[in-house]
Amino acid sequence: MTNDKKDIRRMSGVLGSVQKPGRYSGGEYGEVLKDKSLVKARFAFCFPDSYEIGMSNLGMRLLYGALNSDPDIWCERVFAPWVDMEEQMRAHDIPLCALESGDPLSEFDIIGFTLQYEMCYTNVLNMLQLAKLPIRAVERGEDCPIIIGGGPCTYNPEPVADFFDCFSIGEGETMLNEFTELYIKMKAEGRYSRAEFLHEAARTISGIYVPSLFEVSYNDDGTVKAYTPKYDDIPPRVVKRIMTDMDTAFFPQRVVMPYIETVHDRIMLEVCRGCIRGCRFCQAGMVYRPVREKSPEVLDRQARELYEQTGYEEMSLSSLSISDYTKLPELTDRLLSWTDEKMVSLSLPSLRVDSFSKQLMERVASVRSSSLTFAPEAGTQRLRDVINKNVTLDDLLNAVGVAFEGGKTSVKLYFMQGLPTETESDLDGIADMAREVIEAYYRSPGRVKGRQPSVTVSVSNFIPKPFTPFQWEAADTPEQLEAKQKYLRGRITDRKIHYQYHNVGTSHIEAVLARGDRRLSRVLEAALDAGFKYDAWDEFFNYEGWMELFRKTGIDPAFYANRTFGRDEVLPWDVIDCGVTKSFLLRERDRAYAEKTTPNCREKCSGCGANKLGGKGICCPQTCGEDAQ
Amino acid sequence: MILTEQQIKALPYLDPPKTVRIKFRKAGRLKHISHLDLQRSMARIIARAGLPVWYTKGFNPHPKLVFGVPLPVGVESECELLDLRLDRDIPNEAVRDMLNAKLTDELCALEVREAGAKFVEISAADYSITIKTAGACNELAAEIQQMLTSSPLVIIKKSKSGEKEADIIPMINNVSAKYCADEDVVRLSVRLSCGQTENLNASAVVSALRERLGILSGDPTVEYCNIRRERFYGADGKQFV
Ligand code: SF4
């Protein structure tokens, strides 16, 4: 009878007192329920941000499916509670629980955190505390769950290395399953202990990084001296894992369907991984190399399956640079053959201006119009050459011309400020480009008559990221960034141009954490004690508070954020091998200062080194040796 | 009975479309989903079920969904109603089964029939309320019974035009409160005015009891009050389906 369905979880009694209880309800169609007495390992997949953000993450959808495809493993979801829920949890002594079973995290075997951005680190620590687990790895006893981190931030996991037992570097679809299977096996054979297990994982599973197995020493000037492995049988550098064949890579048959509105509430069809472009500021463009595409047949089949499982009315083709997908027309033709009839609209993420065409717009604009976003990234051709963004003003004007002819009136442009070699004239260039777009609107004969155009100029702050040609560069100080924002604001006078900018304090902390080392764990721990959380949210971010913590812990943030790192300096992330070599990154950096662009991978291989990872259907062919075949 | 896309396309086309009435359950963990979120999700549920939905004509085609009386968040129901237009002559059992193939037990279709009387005719609903509270006993049940059957029981009702005091006893009928010793809970069933002319939320009744009797004031992780809507009635006193 219906009584059986009563929500019996300990937390359910407080859900009447929080906003959006649907964040904590669980019970969505597509959630995986298993009998806990029949599984051999329980995995808690934690997303250290709100439900709405976490449920929009493609990686989480994939890994949840991959882990649950093994009948021995039950993977459940955990999100950061919103502050009102946290208050209730602390008031009523409710530990952090997984959505599916409602069981506390301490009952799990393995807890995985996906680290999508540096500003979520305080949420990770807060979640561990809410789960009543020791924060530091060394304090965890034999009956504590193993805590593993993954995601983009693990390309330099050092600031959080002391809080994690291990990290999975690279694509996790098979790695996390292997990791959990090893855990099950060692438990079954009675030879499990934390230390034995972590050592064996580091030794036998490629991509597993166990920070406690490396001794870090420092020079007198504060820079890293060396990373020394504690055993000879583990790799001295951890090579990232990739899926070599995307067509046969795991694809989830089910998707957990949120009832409450999430950020990306739509089908996300992952078209390819990697990017051929090589923009010099872009970490994703480097660490996801080499490019691997899925075939249109496979994508069409997967899209239909996703539609049948979700009923979503919108499908977004996801890729770092969708217009570089070699078979885009064939794919959109296949999809449009059924999506129109089912009232499903296609949308594309940010488009490259040099490949934007009328045909493309017509394909994606069917049923419902999608808003148009372009990312020129810099305001002058000189600076665009420095960052290797191979697009011109003409490309942009052509693209917006097509858009205006097609009835669009608003365009969003993404830029960055604080890039290496930037001067005032580059900032002027941003304002000029926006003005040119407005003028292009009025020149366009087919524009919507009687409507005003609107151009949004969104300017983020450049942050040097590991494994990019700009990884050695100093970020602008918050004061410099603020002065530039003020300057640009003064240059934008047209009311049709809307200027958006980012919090400089957040960028500063992000820059510290992005290139940080293990000594930053002191600051993060102090941040936890100070009650910091949701730092990625402007409403919670406390810049003065962070500065105070740096002073108290004796750490100089400028050492990490605003210092030019030495060419020969040992970098904290040198312990990771993401495929791309340091000599390539240095070559690219020199070319940046020479204002020389580098052809994209499809035009000409630049020998970045990522081809050694293998990968089917990529664009690094003959030139890159046999692995690429 | 689950029909394939081909089988559905072979069914007779209906112009005008037919309207079916779906009775569905919303219970367990999904009681925490708001009416607005449910409305938004329903279009997707229907789409993934593969039903031959009739779309509105015009610039932004969408399915036509008409819900019965909105269910407050936190309340379970065994009798929610939804009218849906379909443009193929598909059997009612197929509609139910295809929906349930893409739903879970906590939110599922219980019955599908041809739509009858309009939802405005709904005037009352039965609720089962389970109260787990310190001090639950036969005497408490008797006190509740007494309180809900003797006028006046005045509460502050909030409406668009402001707050006003109202005696809710005329809106409460068929009261039965019993103490259930094996589960240590009080089981209360009531029929409350429900619908567009007069509406009394079950949670307002529970709040009135809480204020006057001091129940449900302990640890919220131990004490609870579970409200379930069981069935609707029309103005004629007959069950509304
Ligand atoms: S090996 Fe060559 S083609 Fe392949 S990703 Fe690197 S630069 Fe591009």
C-alpha cells in the first residue's frame, strides 16, 4: 500500500523548512536503486555545488551510469546542501546523506568528488565535515571510506592533495570502475588496508595519483624542489587516461531526470572530446587532447535513446568547438529528420565566428530560436594572434551579418581582460568591436525593421592555468583588473551595448588555487573553520575574509597568482602528465610573445605530444606516429 | 499495453483530438516536488512516454495539459487529476502503461479514462493524516476529534486581499481520529472543502492542532505529520473522477 512509500529518511522532517525541497528529495525517474545487501561496493558520487548545477554536469551523468553498469557497484548522488539546508542539518544533527538510499556518507566504501572549478574547494571540505569524516587524509582510519577526486581541477590537485586519498587523472569512464573493482577484489581476498590498496591502485591502474606516495621538497625561495615517489614501482609521473574510441565508449542508457529546474535542463549530446584549436589561455583545449569524434550514426542513435528516456524538448550538441566537428552537416541532417516532428529544438554552445554560416543557423534555429554567442576573446588582431585565437574582425562581422539577416537582434560576445602583453589599446579594441557589431546591424538589409540591436559584452579575467602555454604568466593583480574594468566601462557609452564583468576578488583566489601547491591546504582548512562555502557564488564570496586567512596562515597569495614562474622551475603539477609536453608549451609561449599564430591540428600537427596517448579518429594522423592510427 | 511508434501511427487520427483524464499518484519522496515543477516536468513525461499528444497550433506549439486542484508541496496524493489531449484513438490502458513505463512508483498513473465533468465542480477532498508526535495516545485522538467537530476553530487565513480570521469548522467534515498503538501514531481522516470556491489546506488544519495542542513540536527528525489526499468529491457529494 501507499504507506510503504512514505519518505522515511531522517532528513525528510526538515524539508518543510527549506527552499526547494526537490533538491533533496531524490526519487527522480532514472535514478538507480539497488539492494545494498547485494552489492559489493557503495560509491557516493559527490558534486560540491548545488543540485541544480550538479545535475547539469555531463561528466556526472556518464560516470553515474558507468559505475552503476556494474552489478557489484551501487553509485549514488550527493550534492552540496544549500545554506538553509545546512543550517537544518547542523541544528538537528543530520549527517550528509546520499539521495538514493538516504544513507550517510560514512557508510559508503568510496566517496568521489568531481572538482569542476577551484572555487568549489571549500564546499568539498564542508561536505566532508557535514559527513562527519576526517578532513585530512592522514587522519582517516581503516574503516573510513576512500576519498577520490576527479575532474578538470585534478590537472593540478595539489592545493587539495592533503584532503584526498587519491585522484583519477583524465577520463574516468573505465578508470573508476577498475578502481572500485580493485577495492572489491582486495576486500574479498582479505588483503585490504588503506595503504595497501592505495599503493596497488597507483601501481596497477593508470591515471590513479596517490599524493601521499610522493614526498615534496621546496627550495629556499619557496618554489618546489622535487617530487619524490616513495616506491620505485609506481610511475614517477601519472599519465592521464583517455577513452581511445568514443564510438564504443560507455554511454548511459538512462539519465536521472530532475523534477526541479536545473541549469542545463536538456539533452546534452557529447559530439567529441578535445579541440583542434590550441588557444593559448585555454586549459580544456590542451588537457583534453587529442581530439576524438563520435560518428554521426552513433550520435544519432544515442540522441534517440536519450530522447526516449528523457522527453526533453531541447538538445544541445556539446563540444569545446562544435563547428570543428568534421561531420556537422551530416549529423544535423540526421537529427533534424526526426527532431522537428517531435518538437525537439537543437542548440549549439558558443560558435566560432569563422565557421558560422546561414546553413548552420537554419539548422539550429528550427522550431525555436537559440541565442547567439561568439567568443572573439580579445579586442585587437595583435592580441588575438598572441592568444592564438585565429579569427578576424571580418569573420565576426560576417557572422553577425548572417545572424542579423536571419532575424536575430541580440548577440553576446565573450572577451578576456588581463591577457599577457595586453595594453589599453586592446581594451579599446573590445569597445570598438562591440560598436562595429552595432553598425553591422544597421548596415544589414535584412534586419528586423523597427527593432534595436543589443550587444552584450561579457569580459572575464584571464587566469593562468596549468598545462597551457600561459601557465608561467603572472595574473594581473585585483587592483590592475579593477582599473581595467573601470577603463573599459568608460569606453562603452552606447546604451545598446551591455557590459558585464567578473568579480576580481574571485579571480584572484582562483588564480592562487589554480597554480597552488600543497602548502595551500592550510588556507583551505582555515577557510573551512571560518565557515566559507559556495565561494563560486558572489553572494557568499568574502574577499576580505580570504585575505585575512592568507595573512593568518602566513601565505602570500601573490606568490601563486601574480608571479611569473621560472622556465626551469619545477611546477607543482609536473607530477601529472596530460600528454602535452612542456617543450611544446614553451614553444607556444615563445610564439605568443612573437605574436605568431600556430595552425590548428587539422591544418598541421604541431607536435604537442598528446598523440602518444592514442585515440581513434583523431586529427593527429601520419605526422604523429603510429599510435594515432 | 505498450505501443510502438509505428503502431500508434496506424491508429485512427482524431480531429478534433480526444481528452483523456489521468488519475495519478504523487507520494513518498516525490511529495517534496512543487506543483509548478510537476507541471513543467509533465510535458517531458508525456513526450518520453511516446503518447500521440495533440499540440496547440501556432508559433510555439505545446501540449495542452489541464491539472485538477494543485497539490501543496509536501502533501501526498492518490487522486491527482490531469486532462490531456491526444490526436490518435489510443486505448486508455495503453496511455496508462506507456506513462508508467517512464515513471516510478512514487509518481505514476493509476487510471486513465475519458474526461468527464470539469475540474471546477470539485468541491471537497478526503485526506488521511498520520501524526507521529510525543504524547500520542487515545486521549489525544479524542481531543483532536473534539476540536475538529466543534465550532468555532478560528485560524488566520491568508489570501490575496490580506489576512483574515475564519472559522474553519464548516469546511471540515467526516472527522475520524484514532490512536494506533502499534505504530504509536494518531490517524486522522477528514473531508475538507477543496477547489475554487472554498479551499482549506490540510496543513492549515494540522497547524491549528499544533498551536492549540502543542503537538509536533519536538525533534523534526523523529516526529512527523504525513498528509495524503485520497479522493475528490463534487458538489453533489459524489466522488469526482
Ligand atoms: S599531436 Fe599534433 S595533431 Fe595531435 S593534438 Fe598534438 S598538435 Fe594536434
